[in-house]
Amino acid sequence: MYTFLSLLALVAAPPSNGDASLAARFPAGAIAYAEVVSLKPLADQVPVADWKKVVEGTKQYKDFRNSPQYQQFLAGKQILAAVLGYDFETLVQRMLSVKTAVAVYPREGQPIPGFLVVVRYPDRELWSKLRTQVEAWTALAAAGKTERETIAGRQVVGLDKKFYYFTEADLFVASNDKKILETASPIIAGKAGAKLSEESSFKSGVAGTKGNIARFYLDSEKARAFAKRDRWAPAKVDNFLGSLLLQDILELGSTSKTLVGGIDVEGKTLKLVVSIPGNPNRLGETYKGFLLDPKLAGSTPAPRVKGYLGGIVVHRDVRELYHQREKLIIESVQPEFDKFESGINNLVPGKNFVEDLLPMLGKQLTILAARQDFNDRPGKPAIRLPAFALVAELSQPKEGSDFLQMLFQAIVPIMNFQLKENGGQPQLLAMDKHNGVDMTFARPLMQTAGDKLPIVHNFQFCSATVGERYILATSRSLCESLIDAYRVPSLPKSAGRNVVFDWNPTEIAESLYENIDLLVANGVKDGKPAAQAKEEATFFIEALKTISGAELATQVRPEDFQIRLEWTWK
Amino acid sequence: MTLNAWAGARNWTPTDAAHLLRRAGFGADAQEIRDAHQAGLAATIERLLSDAPETSEFVETEAILQKLAFASENINDLKSWWLFRMRRSANPLVEKMTLLWHNHFATSNAKVRSVRNMSAQNDLFRKYALGDFHELLHGVAHDTAMLVWLDVNDNRKRAANENFAREIMELFSLGVGNYTEHDIKEAARAFTGWHVHEGKFWFDSRQHDPSNKTIFGNTGAFDGAAVVKLCLDHPACPRFVAFKLLRTFVCDRPTKEQIELVAETLRGEKFNVGRTLRQLFASELFFGPLSRAAIIKSPIDFVIGSMKSLDATPKTGEMTRVLALLGQDLFEPPTVKGWDGGRLWISAASLLHRTQYSVGLITGEHYGELPKLSTISAELGNDSERALAKLAETHLATPLGAEARKAFTNHWKKSEGDERCRGALHLILTSPEYQLG
């Protein structure tokens, strides 16, 4: 019921008089704070009609329309309209500008922290109706469990000694702790008192989120003290890939004083930015390989080749990270590195992975995927997988390229053994030129025609070196596209962006459409009738088509380290 | 000597109908049993032997699952495809016979390594499921998956490989004791040059030994096809096939007399399996007391049977995993002899897995969706005796023991709704009696 009351209270409130943040209504000392300033800018941009069309086309929605639950929903809407005098849609519209904030406070001797919720209703007419309902509900549903008392001059209602609230002309204030409400009461009334909004760390932290539709703040030091922990994540991780991609974020997040986030809408783009304040380079020598010095950070974006589905760009000093692995990765995983090194050394006799290959590697790795049209082959596989590519920057292009080429040539015969074991066709190594660049590629011994070929026909491994980049792709045409993209003498860099992951939903949707029968088959294997599996797959693909792009990136700046998510819809 | 017609046909009961549907297919739900009972024995046998049209949904779904298997080259996807056919086909007897031939001509993808070849072999078994065993054996002798499985490319003029010749006699047509080592050596020479090239049967005349061979006392310049014919003409062949039919449809340990009876029918029907089964299914041998509950359910019978009797929508992906645990991994039989079956289906471990599967099935959590149990419960009513009789008719080949009946009655009286039905089914599906088909 407490949840219900809170929800009912949340059901209405646009901002009042230009007071953008509710933080000034909260006492200082919070562990965490989050607020939604207004959902209206988001609601104005989201393509509700498109989504509605997609949802209304689904079997689940049609079933819901014919179910008793739908009738109950309709009845509920009518009751709401009768009680409030608005229809459901109007109510939702008027609720969009409700301003809501919640803060979490440590409580001495208590394992569970206290919370304080403040909801502000600029729409006083709506709130006065809802307020009546809140009080009526309290009287009805919690009869015998309520207590009323005066705290700091206000009538506070206590429910079961677990939940306390009071209301005002434009406010709903609630807490699970009477003391918190007592402290907050004069501040809410605008009287003197230590306010959260005046705390220096809060002020500097949230400064960058001004104008955002929602924001949050975590006093990480206080939170760690409350949770009795020195750090949030362990100092060492258990795999190299995890370390390569995330360990700088884990370390910074784990040891930072505060953490701040904001959500904003710009046109048709939703932006979420999480910021870890302070110069990220403070992590020192062990983390040097993550290139956290703002002067060194920055990567070249993945090229938008034809059929681009998505990619990840990682800007790191892999050699340095490999040397620091004992400080970054747990002891039990260390023997795996020795095995890996031996494996590579065996493949390329006379060469050493650490001594010969690592120094040749540059600072950027790019992995990307693109749709294939299979026009370069006589046949098409039944499952049409994307082509993938790995692009490694080389600090010594000639030597690095030779080493990696040797590896490629050593791997193909091993692959042929595997293919023979599995009844597949052997691959022949061949060479060709594309726009003056040498390519080595593996092609099947016999070119097979047909449009339902086995999955192995998705792959035609190809390698090439363009300038200071080594390309290894699973299709010749992707290799060629990348050669064209990287032939540009100097590609622009995005300053500060060390890890960038992005994807292209339109192409992904097309790729899924090509394989829809197989999605359906997997649904059938999972116990669904074919028609239902097809509807679900179509719904997912259609939903995907309403999004035009998404990107997740890290940004190294002198003042902070940011994790940025951008989501754009059509 | 012929199969005697079943005297009880005039008093055809739902229990008899359930017995026929269980043996000639993988079981049936209560409605199918009612329909079969209503139609009568003769009409039900004819329906089982006829080529019933499949629904458009079946055709579409089956094609999609096969496409996935071909595309992924993953044998588990082909297993899912076949399990879907077993569960949903309008021709369950064809699927049962396909399974019988899969075990008889046991070939494993572990060596063949080709979903398409395994699928083609499966289609061959299906094509001749109720047809002429002569044609089937000749077809198998040219089947790519079988030829790869039995190393035919190693069978050369100067170094004959006996694998294929041995299995043709020992496992496919005659059985041990009906040929000599000399027959095998000679037959191996006849099969020299039967090779696989570019995924297809290929007769390599340069590697064939055209000289005279003496097999079963006959001498001539026999080739592989001639050896297959000699095997089919051998008096042991109908007995060997009859033994397999009896183990699948009548009992785990058929007697010599029973084998002779069915072999004679098979001979009389010129090795036509469908016509032989028509006589068998209408016989005293099939419906007599010695045939009832005389087969230990194979994992396939156990899993598909429970799905069918409960009208469950299976998660075929999960079922392939369960079947491997229970010891019947489709397309991957353990040896050239296939699954021994019978008493060997049951061990402490497999019983535990059967119980775990049953629990997972009736909770509707792991293996597929079940119809609403509370509805079944309401249909069965409050009378525990009547409810047990109804459930036994669908699910059991032999009545529950006294202890289990008592437990059933207590449970039925003390519970209601979903829980009543779930508990009752749990008791039935995990009972020793349920393991018999």
C-alpha cells in the first residue's frame, strides 16, 4: 500500500515557478539523490504513434484486447475519469511535468538506509484531487494502522510505524524514517538548515547536468562507508577481455568520491551521461595502458562501410596492459597467458609473442560487423551471417604485418583439418590486389551454387595491410571495403574517446529479416507454434526499425571520466 | 501358418484402442483414444496405414525446422526436426517405422558428419517405412551416410574391406549364425568399388573385383546389388526382419514360434511391411495378454508418448538433451548395432532421469506447455476411482499396483485444481507401470 500511495502521489505534478531542482528541499548528508525534473521533453519526441502501431499488431496485444483484464483496465480508466474528472490520456499528459526526487540517507545502527521522497505538483488542481484520494485511501485501506502527529508544525500521517508522509498545496513528502522527515520539514518550508544543494561536492558534481530531464548523484565515499566496503569492485578481474574493455571504468568508479549522472533529450536523441569527477589519469602507472591521460586519449571511429551493423573501437596500449597483467588480473588466470603465448609461438616458429608481436602493435583495435550480399560468390548460405573484421593498428607496419600474415597462413591449414573433420570443404589460400593493396584470402576449393548452403559458406577469410593497419575479415568484400575506407591518408580522431561501441538498428533489422525463418525455427524449438514465433520475431524487428542508432562511449577529460550513451530514434 | 485374427475385436474397448495407438505410434491423448474406439479396430488400422494428409501448419513448421538444420549443420537441429515430426505428424506409424529402421540400420552422425546425409537417410527410411523391405535394403546399400559410416572408400580390389559386407549380413538382413566368414569375404569383394565421391554413391569400376565369388553356396561374378539380393532371398532374412517388428510392436522377447508366424506373413506379403503390419495389428498375437505391457518403453516412447498423452507442446530443443540423457540420442546411436533396448533401457541413472523429466514436464517448466491442468482435473470429477480409470486408460498399459492406487485415492481426495491433477500425473508418470508400453 505504501507503494500505491507513493505512486498515486507521483501521478501528477508539473514544475511550478522555475525552481528547476528539488535538491534545495533536501537536507545535506545524502548518500544518493535522484530526480526527474520533467518527462515532457521526452514524451514530445518519442514516436508514440509508431510504437503503438507496432504493439497493436502483436498477437499478445490482440489477446489482451479480448481478455477480461482488458475489460478491467477499461473499467479502471472510467473510475479514474469519474473520480478525477479527466480521461486517462489527459491525466497522463498532465503527469508528465511532475517533478520527483528521492534521496537516500544513512541511519545509524540500521542496516537499511532511510529515504526521503518529494513530489512537487505544479498542477495544483490535479494535486488537490489526488490529495483527496491519497487521504481517502489512507483512511480506507490502513484503518487502525494510521497515526497522526505534528512534526515541525505539520500534520504527518504515519502508517504502521513504517511509512510517514505529509502533503501540502503542491507537495507530497514521504519517508520511512520520522527523524528524516523532521530534519527535512524546515528545509522544505524554506527555513534555514544544511541543504543538499549547498554541499560543495553535490554542487560541482551536478553542475554539468543542468537542464537535464533527470539526474542522479551518488556520494560514493559515504555509500562505501555505509556499506562498510573499501571499494565497489575487486582490484583484479578474472579475464583479459574484461580488463581490456572495462577495468579503467571499474577502478575509477570503485574508488571515486562521487558519481553523477544525467539524462537529457536533444531532438530525437536520448542522452545518458555518467560522470566520474576528477582527472582519470590519477590511477597511475598500473593503468597507464588504458591511456587515461587526456592528451593521449582519442580514437579513430569505425568506418561506416556498406551494410555496417555495428562495431567497437578500443584505444589502449595493449603491450603495456599485457606487461601489467599480474597487477590487473587474478593469479589463477595467469597460467592461461603462458598457454596463449606458447600457442602463438608454436604457430610462428622462431618468433616470440611478447618480444616480437606486442611491440609491433599500435594503440587501436577495431572490431566491426557488416551485412553481406554474397554477390562475390556463386552461392548463398541459408543462414546469412554478417561479415566480421578485426582491424589492428600497427606501430611497425611492415614487421607487424608480416608476423600477422604468417599467423594467418598458419591458421588456414589448421582450419582445413577442422573442416575435413566436419565434412566441410577445404580452403585454398589465394592472393589478389584491390586498388593496389595486396590481399590474401581463403576460398573454398569448389565454388558451390545454391541459396541454402551450409553456414560455413558465410566465411571467406581475407587479410590485408593498409598503411599502418592490419585487416582480418571474414569476407573478401568487407576486406575490400575496409581497404577503401582506410586508404584515406589521415583519418580524423575523436578526442578523448577511448572505447566506442555503436550499432545500426536499420541494417540489423534487415539482417534479421533475411533470417526470419531461422528465428521462427528457434521459437518452435522453444515450444512456440510457428505462427506465434513468427509474430514475435516480426514484432522485435519492427521495434528495432523505429530506432535509428545507438552509441556507448567513454570520454576522458581533464575534469572527469564519462560514460556516454546516446540513443536516437526515427 | 498364419497370424490368427484377434477374437476380441468385436468387444473393442478404449483400452484396446490405447494399446494399438501406443504401439503403432507414440501414444495418444484421451480424445484420440475416444475417436479410435468410436471408429473401430479395422478403420483405425487402415487410418494408421494410410497416407494421411498433414496440416499446412505441420508442413510449414517442419520445413522451417529442416531448413534450420541444413543451414546450421547442427545435428541437434535435425533432432528437433524429427522430434517435431514424431510429436505432430498425422502419420505416427510412419515415424515409428522410421525410428525402427534408424535403429536397424544404425548410422551415427558422429562419423558421418553431415546433417544433409543423415537427413537424406532418414527420408529414405520414411519413404520405405511401410513399403517393400527389398527396396529399402537396396536403397540403404546405396545411401551416402551408410557408405561413409561403413568405410566403403577403403573397400578396394586389392584390399577388400569387410565392414559393409559384414553388417549387411549380420545386422541388416540375416543375423549371426546364418552366414560364414567365407561368405563375408566373398561379399566384400562384390562390394569393391562401391564408393562415395562428391557426397554421392559412385561405382568406381577400376576398384571393383569382377571375378567369380561364392556366397551362400551360389557362384557367379556377383556385384553389390547381387549380394543384397542373395541376402534378401536367404530364408533367414524374413525371420530377422520379423524379430525386429515383433520387438517394436509386440514384446521385448519374442518366441521362435512368434518369429516364424510373422516371418511367414512377411514372406506371404512379399516383404511388404505395411501389409504385414495390417495383419499383425489385427491379430491375437498383437492384442493377446502376453503382448500387453510387454515392452519397456524406449526413451523416445517415454518422452514423445508423455507429450502426446498430455497434449503438450514440446520444446524440442530441450527434448533432444533429455533423450541423450535417457540413452537414446537420435542420429547418434552408440554402435553399429544401434540401441539394444528392452531391459537395458532401465538403469538406476536412467530411472532417475525419467523421474526428473516427468516432474519437469508436469510442472510445465522445462519441456513445453501443458493444457490447463485444472480443466483436466475438473473434467475427471471428484470420484477418485473414476478419475484413476480415466487417466489409466490414456496413460497406462497396465493398472497401478495396490499401494500406488491407495496413494492416488488419498491424493485425489485431499487436493483440488491444478495441484490435484499435477500430483496424480506425477504419481502415474513416475510409477514402474508407466515404464511399460
